[in-house]
Amino acid sequence: MSSMQVEVVTPERVVYRGEASMVIARGSEGDLGIMPNHMPLVTPLKIAPVRVKKDDREDVIAVSGGFMEVEKEKVTILAEAAELPEEIDVDRAMAAKERAERRLAESGKEEYDFKRAELALERALVRIQVAKGNK
């Protein structure tokens, strides 16, 4: 089976580098399955897990937005933030989830930036999902 190179990069570091037979990511128009020799494209990414498949193994990375560039034999994800499951502090993610839910629930009491609270909730939920191994 053919493979392609995959890199997940944030402004701070290279989070993931390896070979894959398939990459599944959530673009702005829905989920994308990328295989070797895919046509070139660049697409914005949503806050969602990115799945990197190679043989019998699957690596899952929590990605908080960014862009994916696909070339014939390489996929590069330029993420605002990205974490591997073992790097995620679940307690911190749960606290962020609860904080965001409180801000969203206090709609008439305080003037919060609700879009920011929604995005914070999405990020926390994805981090928890990836850390706990749910796909």
C-alpha cells in the first residue's frame, strides 16, 4: 500500500510527523479523507480530531483550527493549536469546558463574547474526546 508524509505543525512546534495511508480531517465543508496521490488542495480546518491511519494503527490529534495543504505525497496541517492524546491535561480541559458552559448559560447576566465561549467549548470537547480515545 502506498503512503504519504504527514506533518502537523503549530506556531510553536512540530506536533506530529510520520507516514500515513490516509488522513481524515474536518474541513469547512465537512470531513475529508485524503489518500496518497490526492489532488492538491488547501482548505481551512474546523476544531476537530485529525485521524492519521497507517496499516493497523491510527493516531488521533486534537486540532484547533488552521489549514490543511495537500500535495501528491504530503499532507501538511498548519494548526493554531494541536495536541497528541498523551499531552492533554484532561482536568484542565474539563475545567475549560465547564467555564465555557457557564459563560454560555449566563446569556442575560453578563456581556461575554459568546462566539469565543462557543469556540472554547468546542476546543475543550475535542481535547477531552481525543484524550479519552473516543473517535
